[in-house]
Amino acid sequence: MASSSAPRVRFAPSPTGYLHIGGVRTAMFNWLWAKKLNGTFVLRIEDTDQERSTEESRNVILDAMRWLELDWNEGPEVGGPNGPYFQMQRLPLYREFADRLISRKLAYRCFCTKEELDEKRTALKAQDPKAQFRYPGTCRDRQDQPDKPFVIRFRTPETGSVTYDDLVFGTITTPNTAQQDFVLVRSDGVPLYNFGAVVDDVSMGITLVARGREHMVNTPPQIMICQALGYEPPRFAHLPLMLAPNGEKLSKRHAAVSVGEYQAMGYSPMGVLNYLVRFGWSFGDEEIFSREDLIRKFDFANVGKADGKFDPKKFADVAFEHLKRPDLTSVPRYQEMVRPFLAEIGIADPPEPKLAKAIPAIRERARSLKEAADALSYFFKSPVFDEKAKKKFLTPESATRLGELRSLLAPLDAWDEASLETAITGWLAAKNLAIKDVAQPARVSLTGRTVSPGLYEVLAVLGKEESLARIDQGIRFASA
RNA sequence: GGCCCCAUCGUCUAGCGGUUAGGACACCGGCCUCUCACGUCGGUAACACGGGUUCAAUUCCCGUUGGGGUCGCCA
């Protein structure tokens, strides 16, 4: 399927927590690029931090990816020709690549202990807090000491520079003096990020690495490793950062940052994706996109360079737009998404036809699926009365009106919105009344509250029998 | 501090030498209206600063200022 020009991209989260919305944006940009160009999206789990990696976190991340419908062509559970897709299962490969570098003197064993180095580092910092500690090169040319544990360090060239052409930032040049002899493999044989990522990227045939700008500093060392290994480096695209409203690094201190929280709040997957895609990327003046739109329109050429600040209000609005518009969220899809939220409030199995009729009535006044469930509740359960509303609108005088309304409705055969409107407006005209004279008492009777969709819509969704029963109850309350 | 990056309304952004600097969110008014929404009309609001280049700079170059990333046997 994939032609030779089709990109191979990847998303490589570490399973050390939830899936952060910044990570979602990175994953999505990669995914969009693969979809657009018929490429391959690889999901790789970077679990080399054994202290912090957990299986639970891995599952949370995979679930979030699935919820967002960012499907991967190769990776956990789907497999693929370049597996395994968990770094801890690829240890022999890293060993092999590291040995290659050592035998060519491009890397060397370092027997300095972490303690020794930490001591030197803290001593230096104590002397001059602004000084940067660099590995002094103690083991660069030292003979092997077979009994002692060692890390493997990269022999960084002392002159020259690394230049690459970033798809977003353009040409970036970094002097090699900015680098030290960094560690490739820990003393326990587990690779560090820069080495593991490069070995995997080259062995998995990754052609473009798109990731957050915080990784820009890792790119020159990674290119060095890549070239030392004898591979052509992939291309890079760094994405501007999503900061908190106050300009700090966005964390849970500032806002909800995990996908799971937005799912729980009742945002739709496309609501989440649409907000995040517009963060750093634009397509003229367009704000709202369907998934298909995005695949067609996305391009790294339209990714901006400036960091931005997260805006929960805008996020909520974009999410709402997706829920509101039938062209973006079909009624069946809406039903499927709102059902878990209905279940949460005790409406376990709402009948499909009624739900399908109710959704168009509430969708433009529910900013989230959670609000939608609430707005839908009285269609499926007895209304819960707002006491203040009851007192204000279900009065003895309104009892008369409600009685008349009931008499009007009781003989009606046609019970659709248009017929109800015709019948009721005719009656009002004959009685020289306005709809507002009867709407609120009727609304409170039918829904238990003062806020709801239009009266005719509510009646139509509720059906004749239920509507009459609720009006009767309203009359009883009003007369009491 | 070293290295790297960035700079248009409060926020997300359009703009790719000549525009009344556009859109969206938020905010403030009006309209619509059976409530609430939706919708709709309008308003407030931005090119950080200083030098160049050019007939002409928001746009190109340099500097200043401001902001950010990163300096681990984390990723």
C-alpha cells in the first residue's frame, strides 16, 4: 500500500502517567500526516524508565488513543514487521548497536560511578550555581576494567556542528561544543532516551519525527548517533509548546490536562482533537474541522513557530460546536456518545427512538455530553421539580390555564411538533392569549424546571400519554 | 549562565512589501424569542522597541527588550 514516498511516523509515549493533551497533539499531527500521505503511523512504548513505567499507565494511554480514534498501523496489540514495540523487549538490539559503536571507537565504556559524577556536579554547582557540569572525559581512553560496571558514552566530536532542516523551524545549527560525552546505555544495560529512540527510529524505518519543541535540544545528539550508526537521519518537525494561561509549562496545576478528564467532562473526541489541532496549526480562517477535513488540509507548512497559551474557554467552545452541529456529529453518533453519561445518572437503557427524537431538541443547549445527559433526563425519568419554579409557576390561576390546555390536547390525534403548534396557537388566538401566558406553567409541569427546549418540542418528544399525565400532575400541584 | 527557539487584539490565529490589519473565543451592547440556548447585527481590542534595506515595511536583515525550551545512568 505505502509507496516509497509514503512517510513512516511514530508516537512514542512513555507509560508513566496519563495521556497529556500536549501528547495528544503530537500524536495527532503524526497520525494526520500518515493518513494524508498514505503512510504508516507507528505506536511505540518507551518503557525504559523502569522506576516510573507501569502497565496501568500503558493501558490508560492505549485506551485514550483508541477513544480519540487515533489508530496505529504498527504497535502494541496490532503488531507489525518491526516489532516488538516495547523498548524493554528490544534490549538485545540496543546492545548490538552499542557494541557496533564501541568497536568503531565512536562510543566507549565509562567506569565512573553516578555517585562520583554527582559529587563533582554538586561541588561545581556549589562553587558557581550557573556553571554547567560537563563529563570530564575521564574514561575516554581508559582501558577496560572488566570487574566494574560501566555505562556506554558517546564520543562527541570536539569541533564542528550539526545542522538539520526542521519542517517547522527551518535550518537549525548547533555547535558540537554544546554537547558532552552523553550516556547511551546505563550500567544495567538499558538504553537512555536518546539512544533507544534513535535505534528504534532507524530500525523501524521512521522517516519523520514530529514532536514537541522541548525535544529540539535532543535532536543534534540524535543525529550524531544516527550518523555514527551509519544511517541517514529522519526528518524532524518540532511543534511549538502549549503553555498554561500564565505562561508556565502546562500542568494539572493549571487545568485539566489528561485526555481522560475531557472524556469524563463530556467532550467528544473530535472536540478535543479540533481544539488541539488549531493550537499551532491553522488553515486560513477556518476553525472547525471534521476528521476528514483535517486529513485533507493538515500540513506541517502551516504549523506556526510561536508557543501558545492554553485556553479552556475556547476549548469548551470548540467542543460544543462539534456537539451542536449535526453535520459534525450525527444523531446516532451523539446517542452512542451520550449513553454512558445517561447511565451515570441512572438512565441505563433509554429507548432509541425517543432518544433520537430528543437529541435534536437539546443539542444546541448542552455544551457537553454531561450537560446533554442532564438536559435529557426528564424525557426518560419523572421530572424532578425545582421547588422555586413550582412555587412561582404552578399557581391556582395557572391551574385553570393548564386545565384548558389539557382539554385542548386530550382529543388531538396528530402529536408532532408542527401539529401541536398549530393547535395551540389557534387556541391561544381564540382565547386572546399569548404563548407566554401558558408556556412556563406548562414547562414546569412537563420538565420540573424553567429551562428546556421549546414547548412543542418537549410535548412531541414526551408523547401524548406522558404529556397529559404530567400536565395532570402539574394541575394537581397548582391547585394545592 | 551555555546552547537552541520564539514575538500580530486578553487568548488561538490570518497575513507570506502597498490591507480601513481579517476571523474565532472571551467581554460589552442590540435583534430574535414561550424559558434557556442557538442564531444574528454591532462594539471595545493587536503588529514589543530601535536601527537598517526599499518608492513603500506588520511582512526582509541586524540589534535591544521580553518570553520559552534544555543543560540526569528521566523521557
